[in-house]
Amino acid sequence: MNGRGSRGLRVLQVVPSFLLGGAEHVGSYLAWAFANDGVVSACAITDGPLRRWLGEKGVQCRVFRGERRRWRELLAGVPLLCWFREGLRRRRGGGQGKGAVLAPVWGSSLRAGCAGWLRSLLDGFAYDVVHVHSVYCAGLIPCAREHTKRVIFGQHNVLSERHEREDIDFLMRHLPAVDAVVCPSQASRSDFVATTGYPPERTAVIPNPSFLATGERKTLDRIRCIGTASNLGAAKDVGVLLQAYGELRRRGLELELRIAGGGPQAVARWRREARRLGLQPPPRFLGRLDTEREMGQFYEAIDLLVLPSRTEGFPVVIVEAMSRGIPVVASDIPALREVLGGAGVLFRTGDPSALAVAIQALASDSSVLLRMRNAGFQRWEQLYKNERIVEAYDTLYRGRVSQ
């Protein structure tokens, strides 16, 4: 599908960064799908490889720069703030935090700097819709409200499980200025409504699209290599996969494990854990994959995608795998149960032995492997093809603009 200039609507996607996160990827794909010549279609607070992807596809995008660059650097350092806060909580016996607290970071100086930058974009074009993605950009909702016809907010994870109460309250203060909220799954939508009290009739469920969902099925007769791709954060539960891999190797299964994603610190942490577990052969840690070609090579290499996460909203890696005929084993949590819909294998969350059993069942029975491959591909064709998703967004945008 050619996205450039094909829709008529002028839509600006506002994403936290052009890094390869879920919200960022969705916003970038929609920027391409609704792009108009001469119109900035996506903007981000921080830079990343997706800006290059969009540039190669002819999409105009912008990154926050200017005199307040120090605030960009502060945002980039939020994980450090999170680590510091988490350390204090543990010392006080408060347990592990869910993530970085962003509300204090959005102080008056940052809000004014980013809002002025966004205002300069909105004043230059008569946008029909501004689509603001994730709590990380909630501070820009008021500016979007003042300078466009309609504002859509995209919540891509399970709000109550991934954000602290302070950030949820920060978001809730801005929600009255939003015309509609989009969540990628019923599970994330139900949580959003329950957590915020937002009117359910003003919400919509639209799955996430992906540049990497190809529809080109790979040849696969048995499982030789298993893999996962994520930011390797705590919620992704990579340790469960490492333990399951060790158990499978001890049972005599000659499998390779590839782990994609994560920054240098996260990769170093899990390398140490793999050494501590004595895993042989050791997993291949690929680090962050920044290009479509690199991600394509990752999917070409693996025969099974494993997602052991403790919380998810709608991981695009599942859709990308299903579109290539790669079977999926995932933790039994509401969003993954919903997305797979029986077209994958679920295991008890946090249980390495249960994960090992699920992988071994696919590795040892070619008929089950074939059934899961076909079921996943058919589900992708029926529900998650990019064309269907873009049409759903087109209907949503036009419906709100016409009100």
C-alpha cells in the first residue's frame, strides 16, 4: 500500500521519540499511511532510527531541537531517574516501581519549550487531526487542542501496570481536551477506562500496524532457533526465557537462542545472567536493531518467537511473526491471549518450566508446528493486515473531524 498523499486528511503524529518502541513504531507507520506532500506528518521529542526510515519513504518529520536541548537530554536520562527512585523504594520497603515518573519532568520550562516547537508546526499547516501517542507526550495535549480540529490520544500499553499514579493523574488532567482515545487491544482499553474513568464510548480498539509485517511466509519444517525482540526491560521477563532455554538444552534439544533489542546496559545485564546460569551455547545478544533490514534478518533467522512478558498492550512483534508464518509462544496474560486468539501457544506467566514444555511441544511435533504456523498466518490475514488497520484509523479520523 502506498501511503503518500492517498488519504486527503492532514494528520500529525506526535510520538515520544523515533526509537523502535511500540508507540513510536505505530505513530511512524500512520505518518507514512496518511502523509501529504509538503506536510510534516510526524514529530518527536527525541531522535531515533525511525526518522531515517520515514525519510527514506518520503515522509516529512521533525525532531525537537533548539535552545532547550538540555531538556531533551534530561528526558533521555529518565531511566536513570527511574533507577534512583526504585532504589529509594527498595530501601524503604516499597517494592519495585513500574517505570519512570514523567510528570515532574514535564515542568513549566519543558512544557513551554516543547509546546512552542509544536505550535510552530501546527501554525504552518491546517491539520485536521493531531494524534498524540503515549503518556510521555501528554504534556503536549493542551497545545494540540488549541491549534487543530481534533485531538486523538493513543495509549499503547496497560496503563495501570506500566505507569505510576503520579503520571496517571498527570494524564487524566489532560484527557478532557481529547476527542477520542485509541487502545490496541480490549485488554488495554478495559484497563484504561477502569483506571481513568474515561467514557468508554469515546474509546476505540484498533490493533497496531507495522512496517515489518510482510505477509511473506518463510519455509519452516522444524525449530532450530528461537528468539525474542524487546527493550529487555523488567516487564519483558527475559530471565524466564534464559532459564527455559537452559532447561531445554539440558533435555538435549539443540536449539539456538537469539535475543534482539535493548541498550548496552540491558544487554550487559542479561549476558551476566546467561553466564551465571552457565548457558551453553550462550544466547546471541544482537542489541538494538535499527534498520528494517536488520529486523528482517532477525525474523529470517528464527523459527519460533517467544514473548515471556508480564505486561503488554499489543506487541507488534507478534503480528510481525504471524505475518511471516513464524509460530508464537507467549505468556498467558490478557493482551497476549487476546491477540493470539488460539493461534499460538500460551504458558503460565513467570514459569520457566512451563515455557520449556511449550517450546518442546512445538519442537517435537511437526503437525502441531504446522497447525500453529497456519493459524497464526490466517489470523494475521483476517485481523491484523496493515490495510485493515489503516482503514480503521481513516474511519476514526474522518468520523471525529465530521462531528
